[in-house]
Amino acid sequence: MATITATDSTLDQIIRDNRVVLVDFWAPWCGPCRMMGPILDQLAREVENEAVIAKINVDENPFAAVRHQIRGIPTMKLFVGGIEIATFVGVQPLQKLKSAILQYAG
């Protein structure tokens, strides 16, 4: 499965409806965010049965960014059972994110 796009109005439901969710807070003008795009697409394919990878544009969805205390982008937050478990700031290697997700999969 590819990454899914979240909005201010859908993010909470995505987190609630899926056991493991990695949310990428990003913006199109952000170079490191664009670098994370292909990594997250690959991650989504590799963990498609274990987790949902959601992307939310902070320029278009400022309320989610404020509510989740996003100070810089890219920031990825890992939610398990609706609870924030981990935060990753900046460009991250695929394997690091995949390992974090697989700890909670199954």
C-alpha cells in the first residue's frame, strides 16, 4: 500500500482506526521532507500489512501540526493503539523506521 494523505479532519480517525501508524509531518518546500518521500513510499510497501504510513502537509493542515507540537519538519510520529510512542526528526534511514514499526506489529 502507498502512503496515505491525512488532513486536519482525518488524522485522528486514521490514528484511531489503525493499530500502528507512522505520521509524516511535512511541507512541499522542505528539501529534507522531499528526501523522505521515496523512503516513506518504500516503507509503506514493506510494512503494508503491519502499519499505515500517513503524510500530512503542515502548511495546509496547521491544526494537526500545532496539536502534535511539531517544531520542525520533517517530523515523523509513531502511534500504536492511538498513543504516541516515538518521534523522529529530520531525514531518517528506512531501516530505522521499519525497525521501530515492526517492534509493535503483529
